[in-house]
Amino acid sequence: MLETECRTEFESPALDVQAIRKHFPSISKGRIVTNNAASTQAPKELAELYRELSPDYENVHRGQSDASKAMTTLFESSYDTIAAFIGAPSAKTIALFRNTTEAHNAIMYSLMTEFRDGDNIVCTMMEHNSNYVPWYALSREILPKFGIHVEYRIAPFDPNTGELDLDRFASLVDHRTKLVAASGASNFFGTKNPISKIREIAHASGYEQPTGERRSYLLIDAAQLVPSTYVNVQALDVDFLSFSFHKVLAPFGVGALYGKEALLGSMRPFLYGGDMVASGRVSPTLVRYNELPWKFSAGTPNILGAIVSAQAFRMLLDLALSPSEGRYFMTEKEIEPSAVKEAMDRVTAYNRSLTARALELISEIPGIKIYGPRDAAKRTSLVAFNVEGRSPHGLADALNEFGVESRAGCHCADLAHGELLIPASCRVSFYLYNTIEEVETVAHILDKIVREGIYAKNPSSHAVLATS
């Protein structure tokens, strides 16, 4: 293992990490949290905000009381905050769901009646299950019952680098490809996919959409991208982009979907009833749907969850730009694109320094196999690996007994694990409150576990042994 005096070349002055850490009770408790790709930790301000809002809770769009009006204002402004953070043109392009998975299902069900016999969908072998299984179900289980046959096609990756095979990907997209669904960043390899090149391929397909446009729609699963990378949906020119707030500091099951306004306006609703209905426009012969964004907000929404989750974006700006003096959290300050870019560029640079150090140290452990790009600049801040002859679950259990919180399993990336013929992997993932010292501690403990053959005293159920 390299000595810690080498660490300065990996440190980034972009973030005041020690000031950031003071905002997180879990970190103050002494936890070494390296399961951030699954869910990030929540700063104390968001939990306190939830408690502060609770006494004045009231339903939105369903009352004339002062409490209802005030809650409705906060709820609606949360859409504006979300739109501003990801560079969307307006709140009309935002739909909120329980998570990224539900957002993908919403697209699938909303577009379902537009698919024609002989169409196809193209995704990748590195997709999270939530961006593959809905298209599998649509093609294999739903549309065939109506006599419509739609094919799903899966683009491979390079098994050595974990990078998408763009040539093969391009060969799968043709004039019958209605939708391209691709991960912005893999939650297994960490690979950041070239969205601009994927978009060019999708837009050149020639598929005739109901709008008259001749191109494939593009959905980007940005669940791993939005927490750590500057994302501007208009600059990316994607049709749909999804993410979850539980990976961006918020402790709630709230997911967001961006969609181009014209598309969301023409699509069928996902769920029916409640707020998605235009007020007073229901009759025995005709039902009118609400205007955007409420057209995709059936029933009573997760009101406090939405408000607090949107404030997580403002909190992230403060943590990245001025952790000792909040400028954006719970204010009406406009979120400027330049501020978002500066904040997220800082987060990206810092996460890259953590990842580079982790890759360097973990790669020295005997018998280890690291998956994905070896260049930290090409990946998000996670490292998935296996050790020959050791169960990944056993490694995670042993790490846990040394105080390191990791994750073992397929990480909902079953396609990629199956392609590599491995049953599971162990993964450590970092965020802006982790330190270089913690990365070195994790690597040192993992090295000790492997070299000394240490096994967990209280193991959970283990998968079969990993191979190279």
C-alpha cells in the first residue's frame, strides 16, 4: 500500500470538506459511509426542515385555508427549484414520482399506445434494472397480448474497460427504433457514457414519431449522474432524464422526470385521477386532463417530501459553494446556471480525487479485480470489485465489522454481472462528505482482510465465491 504522504496530489481545494462534514449527523457519529451510490446521507438541515413544516402541513390544491395556500406555494416552488437546477426551461417539464424506477415506468405506460408492430427499443447491457425491465415487460409481456410485436435490443460494453461499444450501439438503432434508453453513468462500472454521441445516434435513426419528427426519443437514466455532475437538460438535448433525490442528500422516496414540454403535453398520463384531472372537467362522456406539470401528479402527492427534496438541491449548492454560510437553502434566491455549474464542477473534481486514490490503493490488493474504467475522469465516485476466492458478500460483511459500510450484490445491474459471468460484486462509493483519509482507511482495511484471510464473525447470507 502507498503511504499517506502521497495523498496531497489527489486532494482538491474545491470543497471545504471539514465544514461540509459538520452538516451530517451520520458523519459526526463516526460512520464511514461508502454506500453512497445506493443512497446518500442527509444533512441535519433537511431533517429539521421536515419537522418545521409538519405543524403547518395541509393538502395542496385542495383547500382555501391559509395553511393550504402556504403549503401549495412551497410545493409549487419546489418544481421551479428542480427545473432551475437541471437547466430545464420551466416547471412544466418536471414530473415527480416515488423514484427513478417509477419515472421509467411512467414513460413506458404513457408511450405504450404509440408503439407500432415492428418497432424496437434500444438499451445497453450496463443498465440499471429499472431502465431495462420495463422495456422487457413491454416487449415480452404487455404488447404481445394486443398483437403488437416490439423488439428490445441490448448494446454491449467492453468487458475490459466497462465502456459502451458505440459502434455496436449505433448498429442496433434503425428507422424502427422508437426509443433509446441509456444510462448516463453506470452504477456498477461507474462509467460516464457519452450522452452527446448517444443523442446523435438516436436523432439520426429516421423513426417517424406521431409528432412528425423523424428520430428516436432519448431517455437518460441520470440517477448516478445528477448527484455528482453538472447536468443541463437543454444543452444535452435529451427527451427524458430521470433521477432520485435519495441519492442527492434527501431522505425521501422522491424521484424526478424531466421531459420536453411538447412530449409531456402529448403523452397519455401515467396514473389517472385526483390532481391530474382539470378542475370541474369530468363528465359521463368526457374527462379533461390538468395542465402541466400537474397532469402527471395523480392523487395527493408526497408534499413534504417534494418540498424537502427540492431544498436538497439548494443545500447542495450551499455545501459546495459556502458550507459555513447558506445562500440558497430555504431562500427565494434565484438559482443561476453559472452557480450550479461551479458547484457541481467542484463536486466532480473532489469526487474524482477520492476515486483516483481509491483506484490506486485498491488495485494493489492481491487477487483483486476492479470493474470499469481505470481513469477516474471517466467514471463517477464508485469502485466495484471482486477478490478471487472470496465472496463479495463476505467481504462486505468483514468491512462492516471493521466499521466500513459498503455494498455487495448485483447493485440492480444484473445484465452487466451476467455478461461478465459473475454472481455479484462488492462496491464502495463516495460523496462530498467523504475524505481522502477515509478512502485510505477503507483501502487499508480491505487489504488487511484479504491478505490476512479475515472473515466476518457474524456473516449475512453469502453468494457463491467470486472468480476473476
